[in-house]
Amino acid sequence: MASKHILIVPGDGIGQEVTAVGKKVLDKIAAKFGHTFTYDEALIGHVAIEATGNPLPDESLEKMRKSDAVLFGAVGHPKYDNDPSAKVRPEQGLLKMRKELGLYANLRPIKLFDELLGASSIKPEILKGADILFFRELTGDIYFGEKGRKNNGDTAYDIAEYSRFEVERIARKAFEAARTRRKKLCSVDKANVIETSRLWREVVQKIAKEYPDVEVEHQFVDATAMLLIKDPRRFDVVVTANLFGDILTDEASQIAGSMGMLASASVGDGTGVYEPIHGSAHDITGKGVANPLASILSAALLLDISFGMKAESEAVISAVDKVLKAGFRTRDIADAQTPADKILGTDAIGAEVLKHL
Amino acid sequence: MASKHILIVPGDGIGQEVTAVGKKVLDKIAAKFGHTFTYDEALIGHVAIEATGNPLPDESLEKMRKSDAVLFGAVGHPKYDNDPSAKVRPEQGLLKMRKELGLYANLRPIKLFDELLGASSIKPEILKGADILFFRELTGDIYFGEKGRKNNGDTAYDIAEYSRFEVERIARKAFEAARTRRKKLCSVDKANVIETSRLWREVVQKIAKEYPDVEVEHQFVDATAMLLIKDPRRFDVVVTANLFGDILTDEASQIAGSMGMLASASVGDGTGVYEPIHGSAHDITGKGVANPLASILSAALLLDISFGMKAESEAVISAVDKVLKAGFRTRDIADAQTPADKILGTDAIGAEVLKHL
Ligand SMILES: CC(C)[C@H](C(=O)O)[C@@H](O)C(=O)O
Ligand SMILES: CC(C)[C@H](C(=O)O)[C@@H](O)C(=O)O
């Protein structure tokens, strides 16, 4: 019987549609388990730029700081993508939020619901049983270093940077998680070329001594990109830097059948932020076809990690499972065998999940 | 009836075993087509460090400059990988070679031999017909920028850099290649976050105007890592920066069934270098099981690109095709259906290829 304040930050594109469904699920959980969840909304990204000129208005940041957890949508807009010289961009809001809230650890669980074995482009016999938990570092690396132009704008540069304590804190989180799972940790870097990676490897080797029960391997990012597809079951917990994590987790979405199924938790010093790993997807925005299951599963992570509500979180995951077992799909996770009347839109599949709560 | 001087640079690990087979194929081609190929050898990588203390001795570089083409193996050794503080590393030899020879364009053709449809972890119906040509920029980016430590070694940094002309020249090569193929170019970057990527996108947008017959798309590297697995057939020519190219082409090796099948050509200002995309693979070194087909296909690229010998190059590719059609496989490309007596070692499968020349 807890009382919690949740901030809904839909952002851009399908972010609006999917977080609306995620919120309904939170509402139903509160009703069912006797909690009181209050909500507020805040702007970020393109919609915030349109409204205020700022991709993360101070007001939004204040609201985030004061809330117990944030359910987040997505940011981005093709307008800026096609204009490399744009000075103000939706993504700046996202990056500023991560930095200001100290969200240094981004957890991305990759687990295939059995019913979706057929939805992936990877062979079912390669996928069956795959279960990976990524820890992506989220407030350092080339994302946050100095960047700019020189030589009259003819040369561009970006500085990637990592300090020892930044690697230590994310490595510890990953080792702790590995302990509760299959006790295997794969640390991914490019230590044969990059200095930040050499520091990364050095620190992970050191922290590893504190966790003698966890089996550690170090892989290069190029090899990992290959191994994830070739043999996803060899991985348990994977820990890596911001940029490598961005690339590898998007790739790994294929292990889960579709990007539309993947939730993530960003945690660190304060309020946790929960969001789908998919983006704003403007090509399907407003059509009512976006898959809200990643937002629903983000709500499940929120309940578990920020509120410590295990039973509530499991109720959500099990409801999603039942909907899939009943044969319902959104377009992105349907396959040639899915009957047309089982392919549902955003709200309709959300309603099916609510029925099982 | 040409006379050419080829430098063999086996490097480390299985590099030795596979280039030996690649060289035999070149020899046979010379005999068959009436050319005169002369050879020399040079050291690079760990073997060069052991012999001279230098991962790329001046003598090797001189020999490369003077030869008409280089058949390259691989560099790397676990000894350095596990010691992040090593000052001298095999990879420095490789990077120095690329820089000194001006090898700014790394071509990585990804094409599945029909017989290997079953060898991939990706579903055959997703793969069939996939045919991608990667252009990876090879002498810029975070690989070659300043790197080091500060704060008593507690902070590491790497500078990524690109200048306009570096993007222009690789983009032009990619556009030219797209013209001779399906006329589609995908440029991959992370322009929503990284400044070098914004310059990259700006330049590709500009060069695109010179090639109105080529259809251009810009994708973020994270989305591309996903799309390559989800729908490889949507790609024709892909052009990208050094680090993204490293990751994406290793990943894409799964489209070709195995890394052991993929050849690459590094070209630019002078002598071209031809090498498998696989690494030194110390886990299987000396066991005689390494797949030499990537080295053989690298020899085919060498004949085509550096010597303009189309017929000779096609003879090599067709010989590889016949060996696969006859059911022969190395371990890495065998599947559950491959009879044990068709699984050959490095030299034996090389001998099968020679039979068809
Ligand atoms: C939108 C973009 C800046 C962001 C990132 O690269 O971190 C996204 O791809 C993600 O993974 O959350
Ligand atoms: C060995 C390593 C430095 C190299 C690279 O990253 O370029 C390799 O992975 C490659 O792709 O040729």
C-alpha cells in the first residue's frame, strides 16, 4: 500500500502513443494492488523545442527530480536528422536528462518470449533460451566529451572520455547482477585500439577480483557484434561503454523478435527513468500501429526497480505473456502465420494486456 | 601476360596458415594464365615485435611500398589483449601500415554463396539474395586521433576526427561503386549525437548531388546494426566511418554464413592490401582447421582490383563455388547436415580449390 508520484514524459513520435498505454497499465496495477499512484506530465525533445525552444526545459527537469520514477517515451524528429547543422536538437534533451539525473547505468534485458520465436530473423534453434542483460554506461564516452569544429569547420572532432570511477560503478552493478543470474559477465571494449577501452578493461579486471564467483570474459566490440547473432546463448550479463552499448543493444533487439518488445531502465544517483529502446519512429506515428509492449514492459521494470514491487512487476510481465499466448500481435511481431484478426493496433493490444491484470 | 610482384604478409596466428593457401592459389593462376608473379615476405604484428621489437619494421613498409599488391593475414595476440597497459602492440603495425600506405578505403563485399544458406544463424528466407558492399573508411576516426591519459592516469581519452576531404574521397568511391550495382547507397553515422557524424552526413549529402542516379539514405549506426539482421536485402552499398565499419562488417559476416568466408580490399593512394576480415584466432592456430577461403577470396579481390585481371579473379571465385557445391566445408561453415568426410582442414580444402583452377 504505497503512495508514489510518477512522471510521464512521452516525448516525440510514437512516444506519445505508447506511454499512454504504459500509464494505463500502471493505473490498473495501482487499483489492483491498492497503491496510490499520482501522475504528472513533462515535455522533452522536439515537442519541447516547439513549445519552449528548449529540448529539456528546467521545469521538466525539476519535475523529474521530484518524482519517484519517470516513464519515458522517445525523442527525435527527421527534421533535425536531415539537417546536420541544426544547433538545437531533440536528443540534447535526452542526453541532458541522463547527465543531470546521474543515470549512469542503462539496463537492457533481452529475453525472447517463447511465443515470438518465429518473429525473429534469427533461427529459432539459435535463439531458444537466450537471455541477456546488458549494462550500458550512459553518462560518459563520446556522447558527453567536448565536440566541435576546427579549420573553418572543415574538421570535426569528438572526444571520448572515461574516468576510473565511471567504469567502476557500472562494472560493480553488472557484477552484482551477474551474481543473481548465471554468474557470467562479458565486458565489451576495443582495447586493441582505443585508450578509453584500455582503461575500461583495466578497471573491469580489477573489480573482477572482488567477484571471484563470477566468470569474466573480455571481448572486442566487433567480435561481440558477430557473436550476438551467431550464438546469443553464450551471453549472460554484458557490460559496455555508452556508444558500443547503443549499437549492440539495438542489434540484440533481433534476439527478442523485435525492437518493439524491449524495455530499458536507466538508474544511478536519483530518480530512475524507464523507456522502450525503440525510437520515435515518425514513419508510423499517429497511425495507431506502434507496439506498446516495450512501454508496458518498461512500466514493469519501473515497478520492480524503482518501487521494489516484485509481484506487481511480475503481474505485468505475465499479462503480456498471456496476450502473446492468446495469439495477439502488433504488426512488427506478427509473422506469416499470424491470422489477420489477431493483428492489433496500439490501444487494442494494450486493452488485451489490461484484461489480464 | 603480366609480370607482378606480390608481398605476402602473414602476420599472426592463423594468418600464417591461410595466406600460405592464398599464395598457392595466386601461383596456380599465374601458371594457368601465363603471368609471372614473384613473391617476397614481410613481418608485421606480434611476430614482428618478437623478431625486431617493432610491430611494423621499416623494412616491411619499404617492401610493401615497392610491391604491386600485398596479400595480408591477420595481426593480434592474446598476450597484449589481456594487458591493457602494454605499450607496444601488434595492432599498431596494422594501423601504421594503413596510414603509411594511404589505405583509406576498405571494401568488404558481403555475399552469401548459395550453398552456405544453411550455415548462418539467420533464416535462409531472410538471407537469400543478400549482397552488400561495405566501404569502411580506414585511416581516420577514433583510430588515429590523439589518445592518452590525464589525472594521473585515472582518465583516458580518445579523439575522433574527420576532415571534409577524408569523407569526400571515400563517399565518391562508394557512389561510383553503387553506380555499377543496384544504385543504392546507405550512409551510416550517429549524426544525432556525434559531431564527426554531422560532418560526415553534410559531406555525403553534398556529394550525393553529383550522383542523382543513386538513391541515398542516411541511417544511424544503432538502427543499422538492427536492420542488417532484420532485413539484409534492403542494403546495396553501405559507406561508413572506421569504427562503425569495424563493428558492422563483423556483424554482417553472419550474413555470409561465417567470418571465415569474408575477404577485404584496402585501397587508396598506393599499393593495395588484401586480407580476410577474420582475425588471428589464436584459439585455433596451428590446428590446421582455419578456413582459408577468405584468404583465397582476398587473392581474387587482389587480382581484380590491383591487377585488373577480371577473368583470373572470376576463375578463383568460381573454383571456391565449385568446392562448396561439391559439399566440402571447413568446420566453421559446416552444419548439422554436413557428412564428417566432407569437413576438411585448411590445406585440404585449399587443395580442392586448386583442383578447379
Ligand atoms: C536518441 C539517441 C540519442 C539515443 C542514444 O544514442 O543513446 C538512443 O539511440 C538510445 O539508445 O537511447
Ligand atoms: C585488429 C584490429 C585493429 C582491426 C580493426 O579494428 O581495424 C580489425 O578488427 C579489422 O577489422 O581489421
